Amino acid sequence: MIARLLAAVALAALPAAALADTLVDNINGLSVDRDGKVTHFSAMVIDDRGRISQVIGNGERPPQNIDYRENGRGRTVIPGMIDAHVHVMALGLAQLTVDLSDTRSLAEAQAKIAAYAAANPERPWIVGRGWNQEQWGLGRFPTAAELDAAVSDRPVWLERVDGHAGWANSVAISVSGVTAATADPAGGRVERLPGGKQPAGVFVDAAMDLVGKNVPPPRATDRDVALHKAQELLVRNGVTAVADMGTSIEDWMTFRRAGDEGRLRVRIMAYASSVPDMVLIGGSGPTQWLYEDRLRLNGLKLYLDGALGSRGAMLKAPYADDPANKGLPVINGTQLRNNMSRAAMDDYQVAIHAIGDAANAEALDAIEELSADYTGDRRWRIEHAQIVDPADIPRFGQHGVIASMQPVHQTSDRLMAEARLGPDRLAGAYAWRSLHDAGAPLAFGSDAPVEAPEPFVGIAAAITREDAQGQPPGGWHPEQRLTREEALAAYTSGAAYAGFAEGRFGRLAAGERADFLVLDTDPLTADPSDLRNVRVLETWIGGEKVYDASPEERRSVEGPGR
Amino acid sequence: MIARLLAAVALAALPAAALADTLVDNINGLSVDRDGKVTHFSAMVIDDRGRISQVIGNGERPPQNIDYRENGRGRTVIPGMIDAHVHVMALGLAQLTVDLSDTRSLAEAQAKIAAYAAANPERPWIVGRGWNQEQWGLGRFPTAAELDAAVSDRPVWLERVDGHAGWANSVAISVSGVTAATADPAGGRVERLPGGKQPAGVFVDAAMDLVGKNVPPPRATDRDVALHKAQELLVRNGVTAVADMGTSIEDWMTFRRAGDEGRLRVRIMAYASSVPDMVLIGGSGPTQWLYEDRLRLNGLKLYLDGALGSRGAMLKAPYADDPANKGLPVINGTQLRNNMSRAAMDDYQVAIHAIGDAANAEALDAIEELSADYTGDRRWRIEHAQIVDPADIPRFGQHGVIASMQPVHQTSDRLMAEARLGPDRLAGAYAWRSLHDAGAPLAFGSDAPVEAPEPFVGIAAAITREDAQGQPPGGWHPEQRLTREEALAAYTSGAAYAGFAEGRFGRLAAGERADFLVLDTDPLTADPSDLRNVRVLETWIGGEKVYDASPEERRSVEGPGR
């Protein structure tokens, strides 16, 4: 079933391959170097290996000996977006669950769950999230019987929108062995039916594990389908390459199966989730670039602290809204240095998750110390670099430390950041302008599935510091705004550099892979609100069209000419 | 260091690539089909992809439009040997240890150990085996001090020839925390220095673990080097493809690194060591053929019983030399069927280790039962099929069950087999003739490193049933002898069929990979003792020369003409 699904999907998405030299002309072409310098051009030639062989400037004469011509109809063509911080498999696996966050009534939710189950007969459990009985106007928790009405042949487990409760059907309760005799665990509550001890269907907080622990881990086929779904979502949003932050061996094998079978389209720069996985995958160093630059294990991802929302980010001073708390390290300084050394000794790149200012300082300390032993072009990365003490910002530039940031976090988090830090410690918060000016190479991303993998929303945030509603007008700490060119570079050539991929992809230039987008809007001139809603008409990777949104193209695919 | 070693080695072994159409002529060429039918030819053409494009019969005219000519000088050319049962990484890792089995004195052993340590400065432990104080004329166990004299900068751990004792140097004893206060464990003995409790250096039986458990597992770089050593050994013996029986995820990643980096030469048909490893590697089915038919995960290896020597093989009647014992299953019948089903449901091939007649009967029972559900071309394999009840032999043919046998086990084991089974239960022992005549497809191998990966020794055993000393004259149960053609087929086309590789390699025929050997002897006409000592002059895989033993070729490599 799954195999057939994948086969059908692969057929449907069969790219229009550039089998020979292809001229793409009549375009408003642009490409941005890491320093923000823009190249404009009107045409480009793609060779039969999917590389750009020539970029033709405005007014220059295109070559005549080409095999195929793709008329750009005057549209804007830019490099494919590189999302420098994605959790690829988590993004894909999330697509395999039911999303109830948009349901407005219990009946609507039941219908959606039943439809999902019918469309996925091979899934042993139905899993999902996002329900909210307040949004439904229900005034009480839903019951197992109400879920049975939607699906009764398999276990169902659905987390509430806030992640603090789960809703199970009768099969799930039964296979979990939960009965009237099951006691509430410490820190949790099993909702009970009126007038008895029978579980009602909803499990709160620590009681969630009673059922949740029985949800089977994803099967290999689930992973294959999830990777396909993740790629679909990415190319639809114009993302042609990603850095995968925390690649397990299961993830890697999924990537390789896709590569071996010709199903890998999006380029993945992988950072292993642990030293053992890093060594298991790469052996004595980073892997080759595989599948025509579509996959490489670059290095290691390390978590140094937690997140701001849960007050796990390590701060130099206590949280403004929790004066006894400065956050907690995930690993201590010795573990950090040991792991960094183990990676660096075999020339693996190191990417350190650091959110709080203390974590960023600690990461910079470790990088400074290790730089003495591990010389050369290391490109140490700090992931997020959300809250940085202004005193530490110059240290990024001194060691060429890459600031791998997610602009949309700033718009999502700003009110929380103000609460956590107070008004006086925000000078180094989401401070991409300061980091850039200090000489830190910038690489931008989304942290998907934490945020949607929408690079143009990220670019809009980076240049306006306003959210989708235009809040706050004029931008939050507007002195940190970037120019459009700088933001585009951080999503293209900058993100490529952050993964040692410069020269392979990230720019539209001779010798690089032909990864590009056809847009309905020029991101260098559009109004920021238009930029946020830019329409990706086509996505090309390696000279192959992997996504096509334009109706006239759809017609031509269906027509007799193809 | 290791990386440099590998790089140097790769350079030294750089194959003479057939970059264009190559004519290999003036040869005594032969290839054998699975039915034993021989094709003779005098020349063949290899295309620029390393495949045979044409085989030219005696008296036929070779094509004229070729780019390169390789003069065979009248020598015999046969297909590369396929060893259908190898433990590739164990074979390679064994090459990384010191072999003391040929040392005749303590001083000679010390010199060999010291030389090995000096040649391997990067190895954290020096590990080896094969010492025998009786063979040295020592009359006592050696001491830690005597081992310190050879190596004192690193721990050393050397197992005795019988595996029942280990010899440690002082560093190894120290890092293991063994002191005068360490008690002898149950079933083991720590040798002590005279007049005290200080450990003397040798640890017997259960006490071996006190030191042995501290030997670090192989590093990724060790695995890379080990695979290289295994390939060197295989191609020197004329083996161009193997079935790897029990591939772990670590093994697989080592194979893939070699493939990705162009270091994989020998073709590997892999059978996973467990269901989790199988699914992790293959996902929802066998992998693609990777690296131009050099690697594929075919399926799953299962162990049903133990071995005859340790009386672990499952017999229908008790052991003749242990009347209370019928052997023990490694997994029970339900586990066997569950694992087989799990593999077969996703079209993985199943290879079952079965030595004793009861194990073979049980494997056949399971195959019969599962064949009803899992139809089609399954090619169930029984590995070893050493002792089969004659009543069960026809069942191999009925279900097309592949008998994957190791002819040299017969000559090594015959006296033990007679002791274990008595004279009346040998009619189905190592019974390749009976199995072949019953319609079982035969695939021959070595079980390396249990036996040396020497296919011509195996062929000699298969056709004579005599050992290297000609014992017993006329052959042990000579009615089971094969013809030369049948034995060659089991090591070439038969072993390819056993791994779903027919049409890819195993014969010298148009469309197959150009995997061939140049021999100094015609195996179809040579005297059996000459056959046993046949010299592999050259080994070619995929149209590339990967081994060259001939002095004139060596001269030409060194000369100015190349």
C-alpha cells in the first residue's frame, strides 16, 4: 500500500528533466553573493547534468546552439531557498498525523478524524493533535465514546492543542490496559465517567503517558512517506536545500533509501544527533557529497541549553519573570568541549544549539579554546543565537562563527522575550544586524516543524521586524533590520556557506547546480506584505522542475504536447 | 594516519581501468552455466561501463573497432569466484590482529609482537591470537614481563591457540584493574607469580573476561581498514563477489563508505544480522543494487542451531559421542517462523543457518509452511546444510531451497563428524551430490574467516572429497563427489543465482559484469592437486584489474611505459 502510494506519488511528481542544454530566458534573474552584492541577468543556460553553464546579463546575446528553450515570460527567477535549520523527519512525520487545530466543533473534528482514518487504512494507530474543546464551544472534555464514533477499529490518540492532555478512543484505552482500577499517576489525572471510575477518554498531564507510551514508533515505510511529504512541503515553499539539525541513523538511512531510489530531491546537509550516530554514518570524517550534491553528513549537532518559553535557556542573569532561575545546561562545559573535540579531530563541523546569553557565551568560550587546537576552516555554527550579550557579539566575528538564526522566531517570541528578559536585556536579542556587522556569517532558517518552513515569511521578518499583522508598526527593535539583499543572502549563499556548499549551490552562477525558483513577485522591490505572500510558481532543483503551481503549466502537462 | 594509509593503499592498487572498449583475446576462456554446461571462447570485448559486450568463440573473428587490446597470452580466463558464505568484516578485522600460530619460540613471538606494534603505532590495544607455549618448548605459561619486553607502551591481549587462555602485558592488567586482591572467578583462574598473589600474565577460561572485556570495540577507521584488508585477501584468492552472512548496521555503513568513496571493489550481497538491522537498512524491502552491482541488501540471516564441534548442532538422534545430547536450538520454531514471515512479507530473502539434521528438517518444515503464504521466487537458503536426513533431501528440490555449502568443511570436519554421528548417519553429511541430484540449487563458499576464502581449495574438495594431504585416498564418501563443471558452477553462476544476481555477474556472457580471473591452470583439466594450488595471476572486477600477481605485469607497472 505504502509502496504503491510512493510509486504513484513519484509518477505524479515526475520532473520535467532538462535532458540537454536548456536556455531559460526572458527572466528577471537575480542572485545574491554572501556580501549582499546582487547580480541581475535575463537568461541562463543549464547543461545536461543540471548545472548552470552560463548566466547571460541583460543586453547580452544568448547562445544559439541550445536544445530546449524555457520561456520565463518575464518572471522573477531567484536561487532556491536554503533553510539552514530544519528537522526534516519531524517535519515529515508531523504530516502523517491529523491536525485538528482548525476544527470549530466536535462534529467537525469527528468528521476529519474519520476521513483521515479512511484515507489511511494501513496506519496501525491514528495519531494527531490540536483539538481544543473551548474552540468547539463544548464546555467539557470530549469522551472516548465520541471518538469511537469516528474510529472504532484501531487505537486513536490525539493531543490537545497545548500538549497538556490526550484524547483516546476505547481501543487505545483497552490496549493500554487502563481500567477503572488504574490509579491517577503523580502529576496526572485520568478523566472518569460520571458515577464511576471508568476512564472517560481524556488523560491530563502525567497521565498522558499511560496511553501515549503505547503509540508505536514510526515504521520504515512511515519514514519513507514522511520524507516524501516533507520534500513536498519544502519545494512548495521554494526550499531546495536544508540543514537537517539532529540526524539519527534512522533518519540517515531514510535519506539514503530516497537517494538510492531517485526520490531525494531536496538537498540535505546533515548534522548527526549524537557522536555515535556521527561516527556510525561518517566513519573517520564527513561523508562525500552524495547523489549529485543532494546529501552529505557535515558534522554534529549539540544541544547546550533549552528554550526561552520553558525557561530552559541559560541566562547570565535570572529570568525577569522567574528571579530564582537562570535556566539549565543540557550538557556541561566539559561535555560540550569533549563532544566538540571528538567531532573536530575528524574534521566534522560542529553546530551548537545556544538560545540564552549564557549559553552563547559558553559556546563562544569553547570555540575560542578549541580553535587553538583545531585550526583551519572550521565554520563553527551557533544555532539560534537568540539572546546574546552585546559584549559577546564581536566574538562571533573574531572566530568566523556562523550565526544560524530563524527570523520568524523573533516575531513569534517577542512578547515572551520581553517577559523573560525585561526591557533592558534586549539589545542582543535576535540581533542579526549586530551579528552581521560584527562579521558573523549569517544563515537563516525556520526550525521547522517548530515554525512553518516559509522562507519569504522569514525574509519579511528579517527586513521589517514586524509580524504578519504588521506588529509592532515600524518593527521591534528596528535597528536590527537587515536589507533585502542581506536577508536573501542569508537564505541562499550564506546558508550554503554555513554548510560548506558554496560553489555547489546557493547562487545562480556558472558551475553551480541549477536550483531556482520562479516567483510572481520580485523580492528586491516588493512591498513587505507582498513579499510575505510571494507565490512560488515553480521550483527547480538540479535543472529539474520539482514543483509547478502555475495553471498554464498544469494544462500543458495534461495536454497532448507532453 | 589511517586515512593516509588507506589513501596510499588505494593509490598502489589503482586499477588499470578499461576506459573504452577493450578486447581481451588470445585466451582459453570458459564460463559455466548453472546446469554445468560450459562455454569455451577465445576472446571477449568489455565496454566502457565494465560490462562484457561480446564473447567470441574459438575460430570466430574478433571485432576490429576496439580501443585497447589485452593479450591473454593463451592463459585460462574464468569468471570471478563468488563465495556464497563469508563474514566480511570478521575476516577483515582478523587481519588487524597479530597471528602467533606460526611462532616456534617465545623470542620469535616477542619479535613478531614488537614488530606489529611498531608497524601499528595508532592502534590503542595490540590484540592477537594463536600462541602455544608447548609449540615454543617453554614448558610453562609466558609472563606479563615477557610481553612487556615486546610492548610496554600500550595494553596487549593475546589469546591462546585454543581460545581457552589469554596473555596480557602489565599495561593491560593495570587498565583492567586486576591486582593481587582480585579473586579467581568461578570457572576461571588467574595465574599468579611465584610466592605471591600478583597476577602473572595469563588468564584461564572464565578469568579471560577480566582483561578481554576491556579490549575496545573496533573504531570506524578500523572497520574501514579491515574492509580494505578483506578485499585484498579476497581478490588475491580470485573472489570477486561474496554473500555477507550477518551484516550489522556498522558493517553496512562501512560498505557504504567504501562504495561512496570508490573503495568498494568486491561485490557484496548482504544478509542482515537481525530484523531491526534489516529494516533499518532496507526499509520496506531489499535495497537497490548499488555502486554498479557492488552492494545490495538481499535479506536476513537467521541462526537456527549451533555447530557440530561444540555439539550445538540440532540432531534428530543423540550425539554418538554424547548420548544424552541432541544439540540446542538458537531460536525456537515460532521465532524462526516469525522472523521468516517478517522478512518475507517485505520480499526480503531468508538465509537460515542449519547444521544438524533436526535443524535442517525444521528449516524445511518452516519453508514448506511459509511457501503457502509467500509465493513467487523466494529462493529460501539453508546455510551449511551439513547433516541432512536422507529422507529430507528431496524436500530441498521440491521447494527450490538453495543449499549454501562450504566444501572445505567436509575435509576439515570429517573425523569429528564421524565421532559425533557414528558411521551409520553419514549418508546425508556434506551431501552435495545428493542435494544437487535432488534439484537443490548449490551455492558454494568458505565461511571465512572460519576457513580461508580459497575457492580452488573448495573446488578440489568438492570433486575429490580428499583433503590437502590426499586423505582419505579415493575420497570420503566419494559417491558425493561433483564434477568439475558442477563445482565451478556452484562457485560462479550458482552462487550468483543464490543472491538474485544472475544476469549481473557470475558468468562471462554478454551483458554481465566483466568479473574474471586469469589463471596459470585450466581448472577443467588440471590434476586435483594442481587445482588446489592454482595461481590467480590477475583478478578483474567490472572491467578493472584489481589484482595482479604476474611479475611481468609488475615490471611493466614500474617501467616507463605506464
